[in-house]
Amino acid sequence: MNLKKYYLLFAILTSQFIFSQEGIPVYADYLSDNLYLVHPSMAGASNANKIRLTARKQWFDVDNAPSTQSANVNFRTGDKVGLGAIVYRDENGRFSQTGIFTTFAYHLLFSRDRTDLNMLSFGISGAFIQSNVDERGLDDPLDPDPVIIGREQKSGYFNLDVGMSYHYLDWYAHFTVKNILPSTREIFDNANNTIQESNNQRRYIFSVGYVFGLGNGPWSLEPSVLYQSTDQTKESTIDGNLKVYRRFGELATLWGGLSYRRSFDGAEFSQTGAEIESQKLQYITPFLGINYKNWMVGYTYSYQSNSVVLSNGGFHQLTLGYDFGKRKERWNCHCPAVNN
């Protein structure tokens, strides 16, 4: 393959990858008591205000490997209104995104008292996201490629996320639509307009789960499922999760579990140049954390269990949290997302 064809293929593949990850990537953050990072309707849903910081790094043995950092805060103001804000940065080699979200949520309580959790929540987030691609140093000065501009490009846009959540006793469900407004970025445009991006960035996320109390003891068990899909590319994945909690009085809760993610779409490849093979993305993610008084710390490790991978190194993520301004007593249910 000559140099020009290689650069064109590289640009197309990376454009599709960045498209599928537009906005905050959805990894296993939500399993570390960080649901607001995924669902805007969870802003202010808990009986305490929350601050969460995350740092994720993939493949320590690969230069310029993907990394993501985020910080968010969400809180309740009054009886029904929740507010929140998120800032994040996502980097992948020569590509990066920086964004800020502000959120308004509204919570309808149908409960008679604290023994009867029944809450329907709605949320909307406005976002400004700037995408960058650095093409400096990619082109051959003796054989320039018109596809490569040779400079750093920046493109910013506004968008909206909307969602709803429902909590009933130990059950919960969330549904969120991200990037609902048509929007395009110009960072992959070139003089010949040979590469253009769709304006459809929508992504759908649905999750449901239940928390079982194991007798009257300190243990509880939470199975859950999260499904997400992109509208334009028709890519979709599903997470199967199992989370275990162990309470130590009123001061501390130790938790951990396992998550398995699998895509419904296979990627075709050839190792010999003749036989075409296919594999579907698979992640296995163990996680562990603790809530102690007002503090929370969690760690997740994701391993890509495919036969052909870029690196055997895993994906590491650390989450730190602080809860403050507790408003009311705990709900009388196994519902850690809204209990503090």
C-alpha cells in the first residue's frame, strides 16, 4: 500500500472511531457510584450531594494510548430540582475532546414516606464539546497528500442529552439519549471534500437492575444490564453486571463485582492476507471500592478478551468521590444509588 492510500485509510478508520466515541465514552464508570456521568436524570437523585473524579488510562505499554479524565458534581435544590455539571477530557493519540455539561433534573416523588421509594426523574444536559485532531508531521513533504492538511484542527459544537430514571423500592431503570441535535465537525474536512462526517451523533443508553437484600444481614446483591447503541453506525453493546455490597454498620460499605461487555457487531480482519476472520469486542471488568463516611474510592480493571488485540495491557480506572449536604434520612430499601 503506498503512502497516500495508507494515510487515507488511517483518516477514515480514525474518523469512524472518534465518531462512535463522541462525547464522554461509556466505560464502567457507572458501577463506581457514578450514575450521573451517564444519565442526566440522576442529577440530585440521591439523598446527598455528590462530587466524583475519574481517571482512566488504557494500555500502559502503548504510546499515546487512550485516556479519559472527568470531574462532576450534582446536588438537589429544593424538594424536586436537581442540578449538575461535568467537565471532561478524552485523548486518543492525535485526537482529543474537551467538554463541559450543565444539567437540570426534575424528580417526582410518589412515595408516602421513607419506607416506600417511588420516584420518577427527568434530566436534560446542555453540552459544549471541542474536538481536536493534530495532523502535523503526518505528511511526506516530498509527496504531499491532499487529504492531510498538516496542521492542528479544532471544531466545537453544542448538543443536548436527555434522559429519565425510575426507582421503585429495590428496582431501577434508566434511559438516556445523547447528542440528540444534528451536528457536524469540520476537523476531517479537506480541500476536496473527500471525507465528510454524518451529522447524526445520537447514542441510546438503557439500563435496568435490582438490589437483593440477603436476609436481614449486611450483604446485598445487585445484578444489572446496560445496553447502548449508536444511531448512525448501528453499533451496539451490552453489559452484564453483578455487584456485591457488604455493610459495616452505618459508616462503611465495601463493594465489588464483575462486568462483562460484548458487542453485537463483528469486525472483519485477516492475519494471513487470504482468510477473512471476524471477532466481536469483549471486555471483562472486575471492580472494587469502598464508601467510608462521606468518602468513596473505587478501582476498575478492564481486560479485552479477544484473540487479536493491540496490546495485552488492560484498562485501569480510578474513581474518587465525596458526599456532602445530606438532606434526609435513608430510604428503607436496598437502593444504593439514592441512599447515602
